[in-house]
Amino acid sequence: MERRKFLFRSVQASALLLISGNMFASALPMFNPIKKKKVYFHYLLFWLRKDLSEAEVKEFENFFEGLKKLPYQKNLRYGKPANSSPRAVLDNTFTYNASMEFDSLEELEAYGQLPEHLALVQKYKPFFEKMMVHDTVYN
């Protein structure tokens, strides 16, 4: 009988501990909220002119190399479309794409107004016939 009481009380204590632990864990953010940092991505797609020479297409990469040197942006990467299997949702008609990361919307906006950025865009604008920009915020 004593053993039965011991086992029953052990189960009760375990259940109480589990319930109180879950209640404490769910209440914890009210006392110490964890702030999620937002990250902003700037994603660019370029369709270069069809009449450019291979050397001019290669020279266009200097646009991205110049952007890499500018403040605010981080992790600039650029490339050409992958040779993915065709499917209805795939659009790989672009010539180049690039993506970069920003710590805030203010930095993204400031980056777009930098004189060096505007000069690079002006210099390489004649190389492309179409450009699309997608700005995204991630939590």
C-alpha cells in the first residue's frame, strides 16, 4: 500500500511539474520578450540587350562588383539562371540576377540614393533592356 501511494504521489508530482513548467515557459515572453531582427533583401533581375557582345555581357559583371563596394549592403551575390528543368512556374528568361541583404529599411533606402550607386546604374543602364526589383523583409 505504501508503495502504491509513493508511485501515485510521484506521478502527481511529475504531472504538476510538467504543467507548471509549461505555464512558466508560455508566460516567459511577457517578462523577457525576444525581439526578432528583421532582415531586408534587395533582389534584382536584369534582361540584357540581345545585341551585346560576349565581352560586353562579361563587362556588365563590373556593375555588381562596383555595388559590392558600397556601404549598407551585405552579402551581395549575383549570377545567371540555373539550367533548371522547365516547369510552368519557372522564369529563367533573365540574364543576371543579384541579391543583397540590409539591416534595416532605412539602410536599403539610403543605399538606393547613394551618388556612387546612382552613377553605377547610370553607367550600366545602356546594357539592359529590362530590370525588375523585389524588396523583401524577413523576420
